[in-house]
Amino acid sequence: MSTDILCVSGSEALALTFAEIEPTMEAEEWETFKSYLIRSNEVWLCYHDKTILCCILGLIPPTLIADEAYLWLYSTEAIRQYIMAYVMHSKDVIHTMLSRYPKLVGHCETDSFSSRRWLKWLGAEFGTPQGKLIPFEIRAT
């Protein structure tokens, strides 16, 4: 069993994941997800044994010369079976992201304890909750 992480452009990620992801989403959710992929300059596709897509992480910089990017994550149902492998590899992926953008920003659902714990483990600092979301940032050290 292996963990495989592939870094591609947003448009490549869309082409690679369309057939698997699009049927699992409602139309509006798919359009939002697709817009995240298209706006991302880098996307990490995380597979188990090269065939089971477990999660997708992406970076959306606000400008071409920005020193920060918006971090987003989409996880499939398969992540539940292989969560520890991806948690361990996520530090390496975040380290790579921080080498490109010294500041990563994003939002997490306030009631998602496991996501908040994972982000804190990665070095995230949280802001004031905004409704059902709480902003976070991760900085390079």
C-alpha cells in the first residue's frame, strides 16, 4: 500500500478528477468546486495505491505576484480509510506550499473538530468565527 501525491495545475486536476468527482456533487456544488480548481495554480491530488482518490488540496493566490494563497481541501469518502497516511504526508505538502507562498489563509467549519485539530497541528492560527466558518492562517517559519 502506498500514498501517492501528484502536484498538477488546476486545469489538469479538473481533467483528471472530473469523471470521479462530478457525479458525487449537486450542480451548484460542482460549479463551486470547478471554480476552485480552475482558479488554483497548483493542486495536489492524493491517492492511495495510485488509484483511489482520497483528497485534493489547492492554492488560489489573489494575484500573480502574491506572497499568500487561499488553501482549500476536498476529501472523498475514501479518506476515512487512509486518514493517518494523509495526515502524516500533509506536513510535507504544506511545507512545499509554504515554500511558494509564505502565508496560507483559509476557512474551516467551526463545528469540524477534526479539521481544526489537523490545521492546528500544521501550525494554523485561528481568527474570530464568522458564522459557521472560522478563518485561519499558516505561516512559514
